[in-house]
Amino acid sequence: MDMNFTAEELAFRDEVRAFIKKELPQKLRQKLLDGEVPNKEDTVGWHRKLNAKGWAVPHWPVEWGGQDWSTTKRFILREELEAAPAPLPMGMNTSLCGPVVAHFGTPEQKKKFLPRMANLDD
């Protein structure tokens, strides 16, 4: 079994690194390096940058903002966010509430709530 990243995965890793370097506010990065907890404004602002890039909810269904990524690409994104360091997407919306609405919600509920959850509007 070859455990090395493919050329495509390495290119994606470089894209993630470049995005973080360009978009992550240095003040927020320094807070994390100093062991401080980011405030709500910092966290929401960063999450919205990830969402605008399509990276806040890559594990969601594609029609609701998810990406058709391999497990490896999702791993790379998380690994690079943690290494930067940068805040991870907000788990309550992205990993708890959103997937429940995506799976069990009516079409109307999905249309109303999922985009708002992905962007931390709710």
C-alpha cells in the first residue's frame, strides 16, 4: 500500500497552505500560538472565510455546500488548519446540527437552515 500523497493531493495541500497564509489574520494566529482561545468575532470571521472558499462543510452533501472530496483531502484540510494554527470550522453547526438537518430535514428546512448554518448566521 502506498501511503504517500498523490500529486493532486500535494497540490491541494499547497493550495490550503497558501490560502491560510493569505487569509488567516496574523493576530488570530498569534492568539492560538500563545494558547489563547479566540473570541467569537475571530472564530466567526475565519469560519466565514472558509465557507466562502467552500471549505467550512466539505463533508456535507454537495447540494448544500459540501465537497465531493476523498477522506484524504478532508484530512489534509484539517491537518493544515491545525498546523497553522487556525481555528477549525465550528463543530456545533458543521458536525452536529447541519448533518442532522441535511439528513432528516424537509426540503424547506434544508433550504432555509443549511446555508445559514454553514455560514454561522444561525
